[in-house]
Amino acid sequence: MTDGFSYHAAFARNLGWVTQAEQDSLRGKRVAIAGVGGVGGVHLLTLARLGIGAFHIADFDTFDIANFNRQAGAMMSTLGQPKVEVMEKMALDINPELQIRQFPNGVHAGNLADFLDGVDLYVDGLDFFAFPARQATFAMCAQRAIPAITAAPLGMGTAVVNFLPGQMTFEEYFGWGDLPEEEKALRFLVGLAPAGLHGPYLVDPSAINLKERRGPSTVMGCQLCAGVAATEALKILLGRGEVRAAPRGLHFDAYRNKFVHTWRPGGNRHPLQRLAMAIIRRRRAAQGT
């Protein structure tokens, strides 16, 4: 034990919402997070404060000033520093007994098996446009029966979809296959948030450009993602509470004070999904984006 630190004292205030036996169980869990910038960084710190005992974290990027509006590790003191190193230090400052493995080259075909080795849960923190890495990671989670959570920061809210062993897979839900990346981006966006709660208050649609791989973000979205994803993680890891899995999801938008459960049998093959994608394609064609 590190001098001055006590696991039981540090996480005693979790008790009541979890039992002592459950807290001890969380201490023995290992969670993998690919991408520790925006949502991924907050996922790591939130789960560390929940008392999770071990992590695999992957990211090849360094912190830049453009990250300041939303990323937990982005500060003047961390400019230019590797995200995995900064976030590991922050997590260890919460729990110095953590076991953390860094994957500083991100996730790729050469290390994905090692990245997911021995983990109890995968939490997606990859950049929206990291299509090959995301597709490969979720595919291997399905192969290895590892539950996986993706929580998207959309506007000032979050849309969450869980993928559980033996149920609908990421590929079955989103239908990416070998499609062009622009089509994958469209299918990901529509599949994550069938209710589209965030759309009505987007004040400048030109801020979203799938061709140029850019879009607006907020810290509120990232923090809401982490809160909901950590709650789903708790339920999955402890085996209690309702966990809605694809093709079901949930979307909460704090700006509009709205919460909806979503259900799209067949995922993006559902008629409503196909209609939504067709409408967006027409709008993008008209706007040249």
C-alpha cells in the first residue's frame, strides 16, 4: 500500500450504493479504454473513482490546445505530452494502487489481442472518425465475449449503446462492412442516436463536415457520457440492474431536458434508420458537405 493511501477509505463513500463485497469485486476488475482524450479520459477518471482496480489504455496522440474545451487531461502544463502518460498519471493520483498498461501506439491489428487480453469490459473512447480501429475492436470484443459500451457525446447530451456477449454485435447494428468512411460516419451517427435529440439546437450546421472529419463538441457531452457509461459499467461488472443492449439504446439531452429509450430492430437496416440516412444524404448533397 502506498503511504497515506487506503483503498477502503478512498472509496468508502461508494458504499450504500454498492455493498462492501461489490466494491471489493470492482477492485478486481480490469477495463480497457481505447482513446483517452475527450470521452475516454473522463471514462478513465470516473471509473478510477468508482474503484476499478486495473486498466488498459490506448492512445497515440498528444494533447493540443484544440482539446482544451472538453478533454480532462488537456491543460497548459500538458501541451504536447502523450495522452496515455498524462491520463495514467492523473488516474494514479486518484488510486496509486492501480494497475495500468499503456498502449502508446493506439489500438491496431498488431496489438489488439494483447489490449483486450484478460479484460472484463471494453469502454469506447476512440475518436468519432477512427473507423478501422473501432470496427476491429468491437469485432474482437464480440469474438471474445467481452461486453462493450459506446457512449457518444452529442451536443450537450449522450447517446449510449451496449453490446453484450451473445446479443446483437456492433457490425450487425451499424452495418459498416467495407463501406466508404463517409458512409460509415453517417451510419454511426444515425445508429448511435436514432432519436436525434441534439439536432434542433445546432446553431451552425456548417460546423459539421464529415468529409473534413470535423464537428463541434462540448465538455458537458463528455462528462455526461462518462457518468452514464460508468453506471452501465457498474451494472455489467456487478451483474445487477437492467442493461439495455443493441438494438436498444438510450439518449439523454441536458439542453432539451429530454430522455428517451431507443429501439431499432435490425439496427441501421430498420426502415426508420434508412429514411433518416436518406434525408441526411440529401441535405449534405444540397449543402456540399
